[in-house]
Amino acid sequence: MFELRLMVPEDRVELMGEALEELDALSVSVEDADAHTDAEQALFGEPGMPPPREGWQRSRLVALFQDEAAARHAGQVLAAQDFFEGCELLGVNVLPEQDWVRLTQSQFSPVEITSDFWIVPSWHEPPEAARHVIRLDPGLAFGTGTHPTTRMCLRWIATRAEGELGARVLDYGCGSGILAIGAAKFGASDIDAVDIDPAAVQSTQFNAQANHVQLNAALPEGAKGAYDTVLANILATPLKVLAPLLCAHVREGGALVLAGILERQADELKQAYAPWLQLTVSDSEDGWILMTARR
Ligand SMILES: C[S@@+](CC[C@H](N)C(=O)[O-])C[C@H]1O[C@@H](n2cnc3c(N)ncnc32)[C@H](O)[C@@H]1O
């Protein structure tokens, strides 16, 4: 494989990406050319929403080609176009042969939630100390246990006193289903896991089966009635919109557990939920907080 590398200003990223695909690039990736420098201007976007801008102020495009001639030809064709002004050809590199499966797998190790609760990829043996294990491989949906928001929710589940989690649990925004599966491992027996993304619903069903866990995975209409515990790891903006809906699903005496919230967003979340529940911050990690309430 060969990669053609180009420097492209923000307003040309999409056009150049499309042109490279027309020229038979196998893939095109876009990197921030100013990443990790003083000139870096990070772009933050909400999952599922279009990116806030088409590219960084200076983007590095890397297009993959089957052979060197195709990569060089694409570079020559692009350089001759009038829209190439302001762009730069950085060169063509040979990409060394790699065992991509092994390389990807090496990036995922078992994740410790508590000393005896671990998330373990299928190609690893669980650590000896692990009494509770979720077997999970990275897939299409969010939630491998490596993100602090997921870890805090799982830690909350694992550290409940006997019976406190309850039997009936709702995982709202289930992604890979990791929280729903975690709830099952800690005693919940009637679990609904819902997500707006059909791929997440599928992924949850698959992961539940792989963990020998019974749950109902569905689109959001699958959330019905009152639950002992409602878990939602989404992001502050959707969590504010969902406040009345999520609170309505918490039974009298039940718990609401919210994640995906940055430390500086604590007050806006408290205000949004105040008509129904009193949220408090009950955990934090790497600038993210866990907010919980009891009805
Ligand atoms: C950050 S991921 C969390 C995944 C998993 N629960 C975890 O804790 O790792 C958020 C998930 O919420 C879903 N989501 C976002 N907005 C939603 C909404 N309004 N209703 C239901 N699901 C939503 C996304 O599709 C995504 O799968």
C-alpha cells in the first residue's frame, strides 16, 4: 500500500477528499496538521451531529492507494486543478506491511473498574482477581470501558449496597450495552437498554448474548414505565433535553445516574433537573463528573 499526503486549507478539505475518492483512493483520512502545537485549534462536536467545521485550519489528508503509480497519478491530477491553489503535495510514502488485527488488538487491554470487576477483550484472559467480568471487544458502538464516563457509571453500579441497584434497570443511550450488561452482572434481572442508533441496539444485543445476559435492547420507545435505576451516559446537552423523560422513568425511591458531563457543566445540569430531582456530584475523573439523584 502507498499513501499520498497533502496539506489542505480548511475550505478545501471536503472537495479534496471527494476528488481523491474519484481518483480511486481506498480511504482518505483527515488529520489536524497543527495537532500538539501552539497553533492547535481543537474542534469539538456532538456525537451524531455534523462536524462544526469541515476541517482544521490546516488539515493533512492521507489517501491510501493500492500501488505507487496510482498514488503519484492522483497527486499529479490534483496539482493541475485550479482548486489546488493553497494546497501542497507532501509526498508519497510506502506503507509497511502490518498485522492490522494484532495492532488493533494490542491497543485494548483489560480495564479495571474495581479490584474485582474488569472489562476484558475476548483475546485476553481475565485477571486472576476478577470475580465480575464483562467480555467486550471494540465495535461500532461507544462503550469499551476505556472512557472515564463509562468507568464511573460501572463503578457506581459495582459499589452499590446489596439490593440498592434494584431488579429493574434502564440504560438510556446504551451504545455497546456495557452499562446494561454491568447491571446484569450486579443483580439486575429486568433490563431495558435503548439507543437512537440502530447499530448500538444491534451491538448491545450481540454483547449481551456474548456475556450470557438477558436484556431488551431497543430504540428509545423501548423504555417503558418506572425503573429502580436509570443510567444515562450521553452528553450535557441531550441530558438537559431528556430531563423530564428520564426523571419520569425513575420510580419512587429509585436512582438516576447521569454521565457525559464536564465539571463546569454541573450547575446547568442541576438547574435542568431541579423541577424533578436534586442532582449531586458523586464521582469525578479526568474532568468528567458523575451526577446522581434519588427520587
Ligand atoms: C457516550 S455513549 C454511551 C454508551 C454507553 N452507555 C457507555 O456508557 O459507554 C452515548 C450513547 O447515547 C446515544 N444517544 C445519544 N442521544 C440519544 C438520545 N437522545 N436518545 C437515546 N440515545 C441517545 C448515542 O447513540 C450513544 O450510543
